[in-house]
Amino acid sequence: MKKLILPLILLFAMPVIGWSQCNPYYDIKVGMVLETTSYNPKGKSEGKTVTTIESFDQSSNGWEAVMSIEAYDKKDKLVYEQEDVEMTCEDGVLSLNMDRFIPEETMQAFKDMNMKVEVDNIEIPDNLEVGMILDDGSVTISGDLPMT
């Protein structure tokens, strides 16, 4: 019986070990739908975000997923929709590509202007601790904007 315990533990632990090589907080699968609701201090819904995993590819040191994101307001009205948002996990760090959060219509409006787009991706390490402060993701657009 003792000789069977180690092989059984390894058999059931292999999927977990595979995931933890990158980031143990995310068990991503194609077709998975994640819904996050935001609440105000009184406990009333302020809106929700629905994320659907469209594709997933694993590599030797992590994985890459492509997802679609829909954002709804407190009346459940669709206010934002984005496809082909890339999320990667490499060497334990999860990274969300922020440049996909710029609507294509916005970029088309700026196509004939001298514009510079800088992004700082959201990154989540695999060694999270209570009280840890994570960097915010950001998108900065600068240049010849015809507005004040």
C-alpha cells in the first residue's frame, strides 16, 4: 500500500505542479467565463465585467491566453466590448496586455496625427502576500491632440 501512495500523489499533483510553474492563482481553460461584479459601499452593484477565454496555449515556462471582455453598467447595459485581449504568464508573472484596451475607433481618429501610445501592462506575480502593492496598468496617449 505504501508503494502506491507516492505514485498516486504524483499522478494527481502533476496538473497542479504544471500550473504552479507559472502562476498558481489562475486555472485557465478555453471557454471559461469569469464574471466580476463591482459594488458600492452600500452593497449595490455598480457594474460587472464578463471575460471569456477564447484560446489558450501552454509553453515550457508559462502560457498565453486570448480573451474577450464585456463591461456592463449598473443597469446591465453593455458599455464596453473588446476582443483579442492577450494575457500571458511567464516565469510566474501574469501580464495583461494594456494596448488592447484602446478602442480601434480611437486609434483611427488619431491616425493622421503625431501620436505616441505608451502602455504599462498589469503584472501579477506568483508570490502574492497580504498588503502587497501591485503596479497599476496604464495607457498614455500623447502628441498633437486637437483639444484642450
